[in-house]
Amino acid sequence: MANIEEKVEILVKSKIEELGYNLYDVEYAKEGKDYFLRIYIDSEKGIGLTDCEKVTSEINDILDKADYIKERILFRSFINWNRKSFKKR
């Protein structure tokens, strides 16, 4: 059975690519009492806040309809190569 991260990746990857971005990683982690869903995107041109907002507006309904996570805090993020080691997809 696929975990939440795999399910979310399958669910949103095509939409993100349709928008002209690459899905780099999906992370679902508990921090304190809350769970956070982080979707990392990348682009050859780089990623800014406007790009994150654009992707968020397109995938929020998709995530809501799938209802994999009852309550979530969604972080749209871009790659910060100095911060953390990611698995490239």
C-alpha cells in the first residue's frame, strides 16, 4: 500500500508538470502536534513565491477531493540546495 507521500505525488505530479514545473519531492511529517505536507517544486527558471502560489491554487482542490489527509498545513516550497538533501525524482 502506498504511503501518503506516494499517493500525493501520483495525485499532483501531472498537474504540476502541466503548469511547467517539476515535482521534486513530497514530504509528510509530524512536527510537534501538527502534520505538515510539503510539496517541493523546481523549474529551470527558478521558483519564486508567485510560482508557489500558482501551484497551490491548482492543486488544493485536487488534494481536498482526494481527502488523504483530514487536516493539513500545506507548504509550497522551492529547492534550497544549501538546506537539506533531497531525493531527486
